[in-house]
Amino acid sequence: MKALVQRVRQASVTIEEKLYSQIGQGLLVLLGVEKGDTEKEAEWIAKKISALRIFEDEAGKMNRSVRDINGNLLVVSQFTLAGDTSRGSRPGFEHAALPDEAKKLYEFTVQKLREQNIPTETGVFQADMQVMLINDGPVTFMLEKAPAHE
């Protein structure tokens, strides 16, 4: 599972030229689900997103989480994060989870974030979305959790 996390002043999702969701200060999370991912990886990434201390404190140090600043989350599914660009010019998507499984884990991750009382908006799974943001910093991190092998 991969999450590209961007600290934003605001972000929104538009679908078919209509505003679907928007947030103010917080995090835009682009979430990619890979084959082999389970609820265990989703729980890990939700905890990591909510606890990630990437907002500045009074001293100007990155020491506050999205929860600490009473920020918001906008979580958008993005299967292209599972793309493999190591060979040739066309990305391969053999590592991406199949749509039914990916949707289930995407929704589970959103549920886990909401359970932490963080206001969380979403996009629409598999929709053609236009995502707009004002990146604050810019500050962007890639979170990756390899699937658990049993």
C-alpha cells in the first residue's frame, strides 16, 4: 500500500465539472492499493497518516500532526501509484490490486481515519477526477507499507 501525502492549505475534487469534495488546511492523500495488501496494511497506513508530524509548531519545527492542528483529510484513490516504471516507457500495473479488492481496502482506510475523529473527505473510486490543491511548503511524503507475507 502506498500513500502520497501532501500538506495543503486547501484541496478539492471535481467530477464532471461539479465540485464533489473539498477541504481547508490538512492533508491530501493519494492512496494506491497493491496486490497482497490487507486490512493490516490499511490500518498501519491510516495510523501513520494521522500521526505524521509534518505541521509546524510555534518554533517552526515539523512537530504537529493533522490531528494536532484540527486539520482535514482528502483521500483519493490512485491506482497509478502501484505502477511500475522500471522498464520501458509505458508503466505496468501488474502490482495494482484488482478493483474490487482495492475499493474495499480504500474504503476501509477511510473508515479507519474517520474513526480517529479526523474530518475526512474522499473522491469517487475509479472516477475521472480533477484534483486541485495548494501545497503548503511544499511538503510531500511517500508512505509505503509492503504487504504482510504469511
